[in-house]
Amino acid sequence: MPKNKIPNLLINEKSPYLLQHAYNPVNWYPWGNEAFETAKKENKPIFLSIGYSTCHWCHVMAHECFEDEEVAALLNKSFVSIKVDKEERPDIDTVYMTVCQVTTGQGGWPLTILMTPDQKPFYAATFIPKYSRYGIVGLIDLLSQVDLQWHKNPEDMVQTGEQLTAIMKREFEGRSDTGTISRDLINLAVTQFQQSFDHDFGGFGNEPKFPSPHNLMFLLRYACVEQDEQSLFMVENTLKHMYRGGIFDHIGYGFSRYSTDAKWLVPHFEKMLYDNALLTTVYLEAFQYTKNPLYRLVAEQILKYIRREMTSPEGGFYSAQDADTSGVEGKYYVFTPEEINKVLDNKDSSFFCDYFDITKKGNFEGSSIPNLIQAGELKSDNERVIHLCEKIYQFRQDRNPLHKDDKILTSWNALMIIAYAKAARILQEEAYLDTARHTIEFINTKLMDSNGYLYVRYRDGSTDYPGLLDDYAFYCMALLEMYDSTFELNYLKQAVDLADKMIEKFWDNKNGGFFLNARDSEQLIYRPKEVYDGAIPSGNSIAGYVLQRLSHITACPHFTEYSDKQLSFLAGQVKDYPSGHSFSLIAFLGVLYPGKEIVCVAAEDTGKKGGSQDSDAKINVSELTGYLSEHFEPNTVVLMKTEKNANALKEIAAYTKDYRMINDGVTYYLCENHSCHAPVNELKL
């Protein structure tokens, strides 16, 4: 039972993060008109706190400050306090996180903002302790000083807020630089990656180290199109060392958010859906390109983790698992030899502890994080290890459970659909396709309105917040990936429709590029336009990829026009630091290294196993599906034409209208490097 038995206004929210604070003695408001009207009426500054439910330092600040009666008394007397879940409202988080980064040179969560009643910020920080220490101002001192200044001379704070808002609007809403896509830009990015690459343990830069799988996706594509061994080495070295380290959960599978050290040993133990979706994708692609079975094993283990711990009965994927157990970070994941001895017999226990470096001394606060850093050759078929891990997993399940953020986000679910669709195509496993279908059905019924417009979040029967750019761009990419894995035209048609809606709602007609929030959504102090790829690729970079892909697939002038505009916009934004924009670079590769277009004309087979009722089922295309499973060709697009879908396909890709079967057999029309070959009945590439 919470210490404060009287809930605040957050009790009516659906966000797990907001509900964690519903019994704070702070009189929290959710973001909305009531809070702002109260601040104006009572002439109080706003205390805005942004975080998420699996954030360790958010928990620390909550315990130290927001559960504290003294802090609460100050906030309740002199401020209007607002809590925001950054994962539900990335638009709000982006606006104020950028303010924090611009004014302090750093960012992170929890994010703390002090602002005027009309939402204009005059102070920004991240974690703040209750009392001042080590040169960091404490919350008690900060609130007292701001309260005094607000009553004595509020004009200074208001002026600061006005100036900051004007700067943000000018610098981040009005950016208009365009550029030219060139291989020089690509080569500069590769050079930057080479300069920051850790040859000993993989990854880029110093600790803390983040997986940043989209960097690896770009380098793998570069290695493929240029046959560049050094780029491939950076990818493989990183993938292997990440798997060896404690950032990978060797017992229950899945990756934690980042590593606090260079060796990938000690993670920040929270697990995020988006990390695991993107990492599944890059391990699958690395397996497809190199045929190293280890990468397949890792991808399959991540997908097993997602299936058993992060999948809702309704078909969506949950957002995250916490790092803390009973207030202790990592407690759930670490072991001592004595604990292993309780579960396994002496022989197996000794083997297990030696294998995973579980020692009496430990490697993390007196216990051991299972890892393979000192292990020899990594193998993908060690059945003994897999069997023993299942036993330890069951033992670990009896510990105090981790908090799970069970909200379902459209954009993150789209990334997971991409991973499952790719797994189905590369590994030829129908079960993965079934999972992806189920999640698409969930989004189409729970996170989309009757007109085909998306929402951000679903939880506990409630769908909320109009979709942002990331939701449209990521889901469009997921639908294209599903088409590649099924050749079911309904997925391609929906991707085309969604891309049109994305342009309608988010395109900047004046300066190019896409805004994060829609033109008809709640307007904040400025409209952010994200390009940089952080933990997740930006909506603009994914939009660039999607439009380039649709232009390639459809040859539609409309998509070609917007693809050219978007890629020119991206080139202008990324030119100074291209390695920070790896998914934009992936979109550029699709233009700079022309690929193949394959149109397969085939007969129907209404009895195709595993297809949906309205699927364009095919016969005799195992040659094609086998080729697409075996070969990593990211710049190849494939269309399937049948008698059943011919008219509908013509509406999407007009150039297919005259393609027909020859010699009464499956027929392939192949074009590459802007030149087309005569149709053939055998796929010889």
C-alpha cells in the first residue's frame, strides 16, 4: 500500500509510468488544459517531469524527491506539477529534451523542466537530488530559489522562456538546408565509424556503449555493395562481442539497453522492445550475408524472449522490462555459485559456472553477470548449455518479478513486425509470419481509426494520442517488409495509403522534411523535426527509406517526387556528421547503388498453406522464395503478379500491366541498373 493513500490526478491515466506516481504526495497533473489553466489562474510556474516506467534514475528521483513530504509541500504550494510519459508523448519529450541539450549540453531521463504557464521553458536539467551535493543543485534549493524569484522578479524568467522558445522555433522548426546525395557522403560516414570503432570489443566510441543496430545495418549494406571487408569486420566484431557480454541475457535471452563498460559486461539492465527488434533484424541480416549460424541462434533467442515475456494475448508487444528488482538494479539477473548449486547437480553446476564466468568473487557488486567474454570459440549448437539455461531460467522466474511496461506502442510494434517478417523470409519459418500477421491485425483494429489514421498507444482497452511521424513511417516500413515476405498485395496497398497520409499530415511544404507531430495535432511551443538517429532511427530517416523504397517498387511519379525531396532534405541535414544518421545513409544507398527489380508472374494456388483468405497465393515459386531467403540484396525489390491481383497491382505499379506468363510457367521479368532483360522461366541471377 502506498504511503500516501490519497491518489492524485494521475490515478485516472493508463500509462504505467504515470500510475507509478499516482500516490505521490505531489499533486501531479497529467499534461493537458487543466494544468495550464490552473497555472495561469494561480500565477504559478510549471514543474514538468518527463520519464518512463523502466528508467532506473527516474525511480531514484521518485523515491528521493517525489515521495518526500518536504519536496511535495514546496511543489504543491508554489508550482503546478505535470508528469509526462516520454514513450506516450515523444513529441513533448523531444521539444523539451532539445531545450535541455541546447542549454546544458546534455540530456537524459528523468528530464526536469521549469516553465511559464504558457509552456515556455526557463530552466532545464535531468536528475536532481533532494539536497545540493557535489556541485549539483538540490531540488529543495532550486524550488525555493525559483519560488522567491517568481514572486520578486518573474519578468526575467518569462523573458528567458520567450528567448529560448524563439531560438528553438528558429533553429529546429525552420531548418531548410538541402544537399546532394553522393558517395563521398557515404565514404565520410564509413571513415567516421572506422575512427570511433573499438577493435578490441566492437562497438563505437567510449563507454557507455549502446548497441545502435542501425549503424551495423548501414555498415553491413556498405560491406555488401562495396565488398568492403573492413566494414564487415566492424559489424561482425560488434555482434560477437555484444553476444559474449552481459548485455545479452544468456539465461532468458534478449538484450539490455546499453553497457556501462567497454567489454559489454555490465549492462543497464532494462530491456526495451525497440532494441531487441532492431538487433533481431541486424543479426538476421548478418546470418543471411555471412551464413554464420551463431547469428541465427542469437536472433532466434531474442524472438523466443519476445514471445514468452513481451507478447500480449491480444497480439501486440509490450514496451519494456525494468532494470530494478525491489529497488536494486540488476538483482534479478545476477547469480552466485551457491545459487547455481541449488538448482544443478555438482557436475552441471561446475560446468555452468565455468562456462558463464560465475565466481565467488563476482563481477557485479559481489555477484556474477553470466557472460562469455573469456570463453573460447562460440558455438550455436551447444544443447547442454541450452538445457541448463532453461533450468536456471525457471529458477530465476521464482524471484521477485520485474516490472513490465505493458503499454503497446505503434512505432515500436512496427519495428518488431519488421523483425518477425524478416525472420519468416530468411529462416523460412511460417510461425514467425503468423506472429507478424497477428500484430498487424492488432494495429489495424486497436491502433487505427476507421479512416486509416494511427494512434500512438494502446493499453488496458484504451487507445490514445494521435499518431506521430514515427508511427506512420515505421508502420509503413513494416507493411513493406510484410509484402516482401508474403507477396500479399493488401500489405503493399496499405503501405501506399499510409505513405500518402504521412505526406498529408507531416510534410513541411515550406522547408521540406517531415515534422514529428501532425499539422492538425496539439501544437507545442514549436514543431520538432527530428533527423538524428539516436537509440531509434528518426522518423525522417525512416520516411526517407520508405519513400525511396516505394519509388523503386511502384515507379510512381508522386513517390519519386517526394523521395527526391526528402533525400535532398536529409542530405542537407546530415552532411556535417553522417555517421550520426545511419538510416538516412541506408536510404541514400538505395539511390547510389541501383539494385534489381524482379516481377514474378505466376498462377494461383487457392490451397496455399498458411495464407490469409484474401492472399494472392502462388504455386511453383519456391525458387524465388529460396533465392530471397539465401541472398542478402537490400536494394532488390520483388513484385508478384497473378491473374487475381493483376488489376489491383496495375493501380500501384502501372509498368506491370503488360507482364504475362510465357510457356505456361512461372515467368520472371528482371531489370537491373536501369536495363531490362527478356522474360525467362528460370530465375538465374
